[in-house]
Amino acid sequence: MVKMDKSVQKTLIIVGGILIFVILMFIFLNNFVYARTISSTGTATIEVLPDFVVVYFNVETTGVNASQASDRNAEIVERMKNSLLVLGIGENEIKTQSFSVYPDYDYRYANPIITGYRATHSLKVEIPVAEKGKIGSVIDAGVGAGAGISYINYELNEENQKKYKVEAIKEATEDARTKAEALAEGSGSRLGSLVSVSSSEFGYVPWLAASEDAVKSSTGAEIATQITPSEQEITAMVTAVFRIR
């Protein structure tokens, strides 16, 4: 009979103990935690009015070098800003989104050559909904200065984004609890304490007011008549897990 080494015996005892512990934990969790919970998904939709009508402009210029392309771009942006200020648009309502200068290449050759430089400047102008009558004039001011229009959105300010996000998530959480209570009652149980809760979705994105194609084919006055801010939907989704007893 082969006598087992003491170190091997200890190792086997430890491994056996760990296996027994894992099995017992599995049985405990399966019988007392996982099997005695209810999961529910709550949703909420709230309707809000946008704070702004936002016009997105794009200024694109070219030049023989980066400096010339940039200077030409700056001239257009300056003319545009001056026209907007005359309309009563505040400087804080005219915001740069991005600015870049990069070379243009001729790819007909084995080694592409630089043919010039291009500068692009993206800006947005935020018009409070209460002043939406200025939309046509704002569009004309930008286009008249040499800018193009990308699109027009309805948007919320940052404060209201946070406010409505909290409100929607709260309502979705309450909906999840209501559904869980119904599930518990329907299964002959009572709802216990909350195990976990998570927000899986919050649905706010700026709402399109006018597309690029619509803007290109209409005058400022025509576009202004098409834009009528109305209530928009913001949604939230929450998943909650409750104990039942």
C-alpha cells in the first residue's frame, strides 16, 4: 500500500473544502437569492418643449497655403457674426463647433501632390424658442456672408437636459416597482427589498427641425414658416431586481 505524502493530503483536503463551499454557495444562491427574486423593466416618456432652435452653419474656404485659406475663412465668419449681432443675436449664442485647416491633394500621380489648402469652420447659432421669428433673418445673415447651412435642430439647454433626465429615470423606476409588485402579487408572493437597479437607456437627442436638403431648397423666410416648435418625447428605461417573500 502506497502511503500518500502529507503535503498531497493537505492539498486534497483544501481542494475538497473549496469544492464543498462552492457547492453549498450555489445551492444557497439558487434557493434563497436567485430563485426568490423578480426582475422588471420600467419605462417612462415625458413630453417637453425645446429651449432653442439651433442653426448649424459651415464655412469652407480654400487658399494656396494654410494661412490664406484660414484668413479667407475668418473674413466670412467675421461678416456673419457682425450681421448676427445687428439682429440682436448675442455673442454667447454664436458658438464654434470645430475648426480645421488641411491640404488638398491631387491623387492622379504616384506620389500625390498638394494643390492647395482648405479651411472649414463649423458654427451653431442658438435662437431661443421665444425668438423663433429671427430664424429667417439668421439664415439669411449666414448665407449672405458666405456660409452654408448644414441643418437646423430643436434642442434643450444643459440644465433642462439634466432635469428631464432625472425626471424620466425616476418615473421609469416607479414603473419598474409597480410592475414588480404586480408580478409578485400574481405569483402569490410579496415584494421585498430592492436587490439592484440600473438605467439601460435615456433617450434624448436633438430633434431635427430642417434637413440640409430642405434648407438648400428654401429661403430663410420659407424655412422660418416651416419651423413650429412642438412638444417632443424623452424616454428612459430602468431594470430593477427585487426580492420576493
